[in-house]
Amino acid sequence: NAGVTQTPKFQVLKTGQSMTLQCAQDMNHEYMSWYRQDPGMGLRLIHYSVGAGITDQGEVPNGYNVSRSTTEDFPLRLLSAAPSQTSVYFCASSYSGTVNEQFFGPGTRLTVL
Amino acid sequence: AQKVTQAQTEISVVEKEDVTLDCVYETRDTTYYLFWYKQPPSGELVFLIRRNSFDEQNEISGRYSWNFQKSTSSFNFTITASQVVDSAVYFCASSGGSYIPTFGRGTSLIVHP
């Protein structure tokens, strides 16, 4: 049981480049989410999904896209990276929405130059 | 909208001291859930406890205990006889009727030997 996996662990981008952060879980969880963590800001929700084919915006969705074609995978796309997107990104999943605890991936540290 | 306040940005203690991390929440939901997560220096996020709004019983797990008081909208976390391994950032979070949980900004606990 791998839990929640994320790739890559580290990434450096130039302004304007695009990339996809990968997230997968093997716990058959319906709810998956992406957060960004910035110093002193806690965790802020970017996008979430309550099941395959269903996604919705969180608190800070601008500049990010997501899709959920399978229960297992929930990739996060940065369309045109900006320095303001320098952050640590966490993917999480839970059994039943947000009433249960979330299981977090190890995080991706992204730097945009 | 929910709000979670962790007023203590950083706490520094010496090993074996008891320490309490404060969490104050605001919500209009009648049913809601409260959580604590730990983020050690390695960076991963680890679930510690979940409480629902109908259960005000305090919880004790080894050296950890949690005090949930609806009258003061608080869900405080106490570590008894702290150890160096308790050094981490601790996040309090809440979720209610939406699928968007709210995290506090975190309290960094430093336990000195």
C-alpha cells in the first residue's frame, strides 16, 4: 500500500513554462485535493475532486487546472508558471469528503524563477 | 465561511515541559469536524486526531491530549513531558458543510534537549 504518491519531489521552472504535478492514491478514496503551503500561511486549498469526472475550485485556484479521469489519479497543471507559484504543493485524499482525516502525499517543492 | 486561528506562531520549550497549543475556530455550521495534523522537519503531514461537533469528550493518547470546548470554540492540544521528537509544526483544521477544509497557519514547536 503506497498511500498517496506525488512526483516530482523538486522542480525548478522558468516563468511562463508549464508543467504537471502528478498525484496518485491506491486507497480507493473518492475525495482528492491539492494544497499549497507557503511560509506563515498554513495550507490553502487549490482544487478538489469528490470523484472521477468531478472537480471544483478551492480557495486559490487561479493559475492551476485539474482533471480527474480515474479514482486513483489527480494531476495538477500549471499553465504558465509565475514566481508567485513558488511553493510546496501537497496532494491529499480521504475516504469521505472532508469529514474524515486526509492522507497527504510527501509534497513537491516548486521554484519558479 | 470557516476560520481557524492558531495565535501561537512559535513555542520553545525544554524537554519534559508540558506545552499547550491553542486552536480557536469560527463556523456557522451546526455539524463540523476538527482536526490536528503534525508536520515534522521531514515535511510530511501526519494526522493526529479528529473530533466532531457532537462529541465534546476530551481525548488522551499517550502523552497527547485534546480539550474541545464548544463554549469557547476552542480545540487545544497538550503535550505532556515533551520530547525532542515532538519538534514540528502543528496544524489545526476544521471542515463543515462544504468540501473546503480550513487550516490554521500552524504553530511551530521547538523542544530543546
